[in-house]
Amino acid sequence: MLIKTRGIIFRTKKYSETSVIADIYTEAKGLRSYLISGVRTKKSRVNPSLLQVMSLVDLVVYHRDDKTLTRIKEIKPAIVFQSIPFDVRKGAVGLFIAEVARKTISESEENPALFDFIFNQFHYLDTTEHSIANLHLHFLIHLASFLGFEPSGEANTVTPFFDMQEGFYMEVPPVHPQFLNKELSSIFSQLSEQPRENSHLIKMSRAVRKELLESLLDFYALHIENFPTINAHAILEVVMS
């Protein structure tokens, strides 16, 4: 049957001399793979730019529950990015977000709230004129709630330490080393409480930002079995510095 849905391009890979397979996170059916024939020819009806990682698209696709690979009938842009393709910092943040999403989302069923969260993340990244230095940190913290390990509580004078293993704030440091110190716990808490549009208001040094990012990736590794290496992490650090 045919299904109309929005989608987010997570990855494309060469399938043959003229075709590609695209991993697309769809609003209607979750993460799906689609074979697109003839896209690598001069006469292709599909603009290759539509298949760039993080592109936001409108799709008409063939769907069968018993098939892991189907075809796309129609594809067109849902939103055409105005700044991401021309801003190296925004591009690096976008690639990081896309890689994290691709490596943590595996469900092949609809999840409208999660889809909207990621879709709007890219739209905001493209349109905001505020600093994006904290946006990837805010994304990681709030994505965790969709993945089942939402941080609990807040950092204050009574509970100033965040226990990454248990997922909540504590009065004293735990006996294991997987916790955030007072400074990182405070920033972590602020990012948890602030909406995305205010994430730029949270102040921290470049060194602290780097340390918090590394701690957040450790937080994911603690709660996601076989959490893979995030390759865009290194690129992001270079660009942001």
C-alpha cells in the first residue's frame, strides 16, 4: 500500500552503480530503509540534494509490514534549509544530531512525539540566529527522555551531584565514578529545565562544554547496551573550537 509521511534522512549508502538505499526516519512508520533506483544518473527524477543527511522530506512510499526494504514513489522537500548548508558550525551540529539519532533509534513503528522532536530540532537549527554552542548538549539531554532514561530531579544545595548510573541527583557523590561534579550537575540541570530556544542563555566555558559533552556520551553508554562510537563528536569539537 501507499503511505504519505514526513521523513528525516539519516543515511544513504550506495547499492549499485545507479541506486542507493536510504535510511529514513518516518513519521508514520518509524525507521525504514528504501531503495531508490536511478538516483545516480543524469536523468534521475530525484534531486540528490534531497538525500543528504538530515534533509527534511515529504514522502509517498510503498509499505509492507513484512518487508524491511521497500521503494519510494515520490519525494520532495518538506523544508528547504536556508542556513545549514552554508554554515559550517550549524552543519557540524546537524551531523552530530543526525548520527546520534541514527545510532540510538531502531524502532520501526510510529512515534509522533519523537519524530516531531527531531524534525523541529533541525528546523530550529536552521532558522535560529542565537548561538548554537549548547544546542547539541540540550538535544542529548532531552533525547534521553524519549529513549527511556530521563534524568530525575534537579541540582540544588541539597542534591548538587548527578549520578549518571542511577539517573538522579544526590546529596553526596556516589561510591562509583560515574557522576557529575557540582558545576557540571548545575549546567546539566539548567539544560534539562530550559526550552531549546533558551539554551543559548546558559553560560559555560569551552572546556566545560567539552567535558559535559564527553560526560553525556558516557551517560548514553551507561544506559544503551553496545552504544556505538559517535564519529561526528570529534568533528564537532574541532569546528566549535
